[in-house]
Amino acid sequence: MAETFDSYRSTYETVVQNSIAFSGLKHDFFLEAKIVQLAALFARHFGECRPSLLDLGCGVGRMHPLLKPLVTDLAGSDVSRESLERARLDNPFADYREDEGGRLPWEADAFDATLAVCVLHHVDPAWREAFITEMKRVTRPGGLVIVIEHNPFNPLTRLAVARCPFDADAVLLKNGEARDRLANAGLRYVEARHFLIAPTLAPWAQAIERRLERLPLGAQYIASGTV
Ligand SMILES: C[S@@+](CC[C@H](N)C(=O)[O-])C[C@H]1O[C@@H](n2cnc3c(N)ncnc32)[C@H](O)[C@@H]1O
């Protein structure tokens, strides 16, 4: 896994862009859609306080310039050393530490929130609960554990995954599995919301998406639970 993503250190965006080219949308659109979801979740959970955040499986840290204004402190971790080296160069404001698999290099309760974006589908199903349990360990009581994943019910998502070379090993998980894994790891108030139904972030589209977010229609979903 680490070697696979090491080899995409400089080409990560191009490879993602090629796999979604059929949609006519840019990679940045998908990043911004995730930021909209995270901003809404943080506002619901933390109110006006910004959380400290660990982004686990952060890769080259492509989302971090967009995440920075939403958080007080930003940390990232990944098994791919090469990806982290690029993340450090691009985002000197963040604290990046290598994940050697197993225990994360942070103390218990270190963060208000932990996040894993499109990582769990690369983790062997047998290890997914342990992965989430480790996220929970470094999240303080009352904090949030958040997972953003591809929605396998969406045919365009499946097409994009099929076209992406580093997703050759991907085993997609339905929102029900994500919710079960979070609950089994001991998280409370577990929920999942789908997004990316419409190819625009216009307010009218967001309003429609919010009404439909419990249905497995959107290209991705955000699942979360409270420690
Ligand atoms: C598809 S990329 C997503 C990168 C980033 N989260 C994003 O959304 O742009 C998946 C990342 O997960 C990392 N990864 C896979 N298994 C991991 C694990 N067990 N622990 C930490 N990182 C992992 C890979 O090295 C890779 O950087």
C-alpha cells in the first residue's frame, strides 16, 4: 500500500483527474464539496469553536489548504512516506507524522476530531474496525471521528473507481458498513449523509441535496460518530 501511493507522489492529482474526466468536473470541485460537508458538520458539533484535526491517510495533503481555515491545528498521517514528504513541502503549517500501521504516533485524546477521506476502502475489511478504534483513541471525549467514502450504490462513482489505477485493490464500503464499524468501535450518535448528487455547489443544489442526504444517491457520503 505504502509503495503504491509513494509512486503517485507527483502525479496524484493527474491520475485522479483522468479517472473522473468523463464527468467533465475538476478534482477541485470534489475537494470543495467535501469541505462544504466538513464545515457544516463542525458547525453542528462544535458550534463557533474550530476543532483541532488529524487527517489520517492524508496522502499528499491536497485538501489541507482548504481545511486550514476550518481548524485550529492540522495534523496529517499516512503510511506513504513519499506522499507525506510532498505534503510537508506544500503545507508547512501542518504537523505530518508517518503511520507505521498499528498505533498512531500521537497520545490519546490529542485531537477534537479525526478524519479519514477515501482511506477505508484501501484497508482490509478485517482491519477496518481496528483502524477506526485507533482514530477514536486519539480523539478526545466529546470529539468526532469522521469517515468520507465513495458510495458504491452510485454507478458514476463505480466508473471512476474502475478507471483509477491506484484503486485496483479498493473494496468499497456501503454507508451501512461505515456506520456499523463506527458503532462497533464504541462511537455514539453515529450518522451518515450522502452528498455530490448534483454537479454544482450552488445553494439551490445544496438545499436539494440536504433533503435527500439520507438516501444513497450521492457520489460520496460522510459518516461520523461522537467519542
Ligand atoms: C485515495 S488516497 C486518499 C488521500 C487523501 N485522503 C485524499 O482524499 O486526497 C488513500 C490514502 O490512504 C493511505 N492509506 C491506505 N491505508 C492506510 C492505513 N492503513 N493507514 C494510513 N494511511 C493509509 C494511502 O497511502 C493513501 O495516501
